[in-house]
Amino acid sequence: MKRLALRYLFPLAMMVFAVPVMAQEADVTEKISVELNAVQTANASCTLTFVITNDLGADLDKVVYETVLFDTSGQVNRLTLFDFGALPAGRPRVRQFAVPQVTCDQLGRVLFNGANTCEGDGLTEQNCTTGFSPSSRTEIEVLG
């Protein structure tokens, strides 16, 4: 009886564990990647430099993300909108945002809450949020 149960449970278990992996692989092809590439403090402002790549398969006419900046103790410093403008499909773009009245060493985390605007032929805010892939090359953590 045990041998019979194992004979059917093992393949079932393999299918259950394989499904999430296949779903993840499907999501990888259509995404927006945002990397915090560099930060620089000047005149009591922090300039955040992002490299953003639109891999949705369609040009974006305008993309704006609601963004939350946290200080190093984890408190919200401010809620703002980052307008990344037009993003052609499959081509990286660099965008900079100067955040006044805060130095870069005071920031600990950047959270992209979601797309405020996502305009492109046949695209919605959902397209700019699902598959959103944030990363950072700096000491500031980036989440999405």
C-alpha cells in the first residue's frame, strides 16, 4: 500500500513544485526593470540616478511611479511622484531626480508603491506594476 501511495504522491508533488517555477519564468519576459544606479549629494539635495528598462514589448509614452522615500531609521521622509517620461521598448534609459532638503546619506530605502501613470498603446497601470523589478547598486535599498 505504501509503495502504491508513493508511486502517485511523488509525481503529484513534482507537479505542485514545478508550477510556481514555470509561472516565474513567464513573468521574466515582460517587466520593467528599475535600478538605482548612483546617488550624489549636492547643495543639501540628493540626486538619485536610475537606469530603467521597458521590457513590456511595447513603447511607453509616459510612466510615473508613486514613490516613498524612507530615512535610515525607517521613517517616511516623503511621498512623491517620479516621472520617467517616455520609455521605448527594450532600450535602457537613465533618469535623474533631485530630492531637495535631504542628503543621500539620510536615505535608507526607496519604495515604488505602484504606477500612477502608465500610458502606451494598449497598456494600463497594471502593466507597469506587474513584473516590476527594482534593484540598487547603492547602499539605499529599493523595493517595489
